Amino acid sequence: MLSSSSKSSSSSDQRIISFSINKKEIIEKFPPSFFSKNKVFLYSLHSDQLDYEGDLIYSRFKARTRPKAYKKEVAEDQVCEVIVSSDGFKYDEKLKVGEENAKHWYLNFADERLFIAWKGQLFAQDEIQVCEHPILGSLCEYLRKESLNDARYSPITQQTSPTPVLIQNVDRRIAVNVKDYNIYGNNFAKASTDIIEQATTVLDMKTNRKSNILAISAPRGGHGEYKLGEVNFIFDTLYSGFKACCMDTEMYAQDPENPPTVVIHTGNFGCGAFGNNRELIAILQILAARMAGIKYLYYHAFSEEGVKSVKKAIKVIDEEFDLVCKDPSDIEGNLVSLNKLFDMILQKGYKWGFSDGN
């Protein structure tokens, strides 16, 4: 029996479950076991180093009620700064001087079933994240076992509505370079072990910053122009997840009087295998971050083309939708109905794309 402890919470904070569990115990009880021979090889590069310390912290939340209105950012300290990069997640990004007290959250572009393909051949964002943080696979197996007796442990990120999953204090064991080596997605299964080893850096568990993960799932299978229900669902998923990050950051702060600044690291959420529209997804992520009170949204667009989509989304929000505050004293004028905002989005006629097969 693994030792775990639950965190008490009020009925208003939307938690389904929250607990901490010893990392050394869970990795030994549920060692990562891969079906893919290349993932077995990848794990072998560091599997002899099991110096795990401390606890994982796991939380799963109910969806939050959608706000009725968007409030234009009036004061400087209310502004959500969007940092756009053409790179993927590095998990050690720094902010400006004076913002050292920050908690960085990294999205897992999840299926509705948490880490669904982590054992198999595929090597896209979800699977890369688990391979780099293999204790996530151990956690997934633990959740499946516990869920047989208690449905709150079910490893899922939505049940008709979003149920964001947050995991804190996760050890990143390796860094895999998929930008300079052609091993992303389905190419990983065809790669030689020599190439995989060249693309991989084993990290120091003692000095490497621990990762915090937000797992949420985008919709899939749409066609033609987006419908209101689809836009609502994407926004609700993002807003619920971002607010959950704020709540867990505050709840687990070492100094409750001075909780860390929340930094969300995201990217082209749901725009690969699920075929969502990059510009629309960027618009909804930025709106959700602003409305959730996120100070920094670090947007990893993965390519220069992706950067253009994000910058265009920012321009649409601030110029076409006129969401920049011009008069702080105009309280009513600085509120925009969310229904009106979504109508403006639908009038843009954003269309679903196609799956990239990864």
C-alpha cells in the first residue's frame, strides 16, 4: 500500500480530489513499462538513477462556471503578458528580473484519457512529456488501480465537461531534441537507437527544476466552421484549467502571504492530431488567461509560422475586437459580454483543419 495524504479543501474550490504521494514509492511500485522498443531504450538511458525525493501532488478539478463578461485590463498589474517563442517546452524558462518568485505550469495536450498513448509507438507532445517525466507513467498506473474502488481517481480530463488534472513537483529525467532530429510523432518508431541517443540529454535530478503539469483535452473531429458549442467548450476547458493552476499555486505556496506568480506554458493546443484552428485556439487561450488572472502566458508556437498565428490572434483581440482599455474610468464600457465576444469570434468564420496524423 502506497502512502498518500489528501489536502482538505472547501466545497467552493471545485476539487474532485487532491492528494500527495511519495515519488520513490510510486516509481518502485509502478515502474514505467513501455510497449515501444525505442521508448524502452530511451528509458534505459537513465533508469538506473532512481534518486527520487519528496512527493508528487495531484489534483483534479470540476469545470468552473463561465464568466458573464470580459473585463478590459485597466491597470498595469492586471495585464496578462503573452510571451511568444518558436521553440517547444524547455522546462527551465526564466522570466524578467524581479519575477523570480514564479510557478511555471506546462500544458499536457491530453486526450480525455490521461496520458493515453504513453506506452506505445507515438511520440507527440503528450508522449514526449511522459518520456521526459517517466514518473507520470507510474502515476497513471497508480490512478487506474485506485479508480477501480474510487471513481475520483479516474485518470480522465473530461466527463461531458472538462475536469482539468494538475500534477506538481514532477522530475524531468531527460530532454529530447525533436526540433533538430526527425523523431517527432510517428517518425520516432522508425528512428535508430543511435539517433535517439544523440537527440537525448540525461538531466541531473538534484539541480534540474521540477515541472508542474496541467492536463486538459481539446475537442476533436469537427468540420467546417466552428459552432458556438465548440467555442464554449474550448474556452471552458482553458479557463477551468488556468483557474485551477491559480488555486493550486496559492494552496501549496510556501509563503501564503506571498504566493508565486502564475506562468502558463502552452502551445498549439489541439492543433495536431485533433485538427483545431491555430489562430482560434490562440485567441481563446489568450482570452481565458486574461480572464483567469494569469500574469504570464508563455506561448511556445514551435515554428515561425506558429508565431505568426499567435501574433495575429493578439491583433484580432486588441484591435478588431477592441478589447484594449482606453478609459479606466469607463467601468461599463470596459465590460464586454462574453456572449457578444463569442459572436464576434463566430463571425470571423474560423474553420476546422485536419489531423496531422500525430
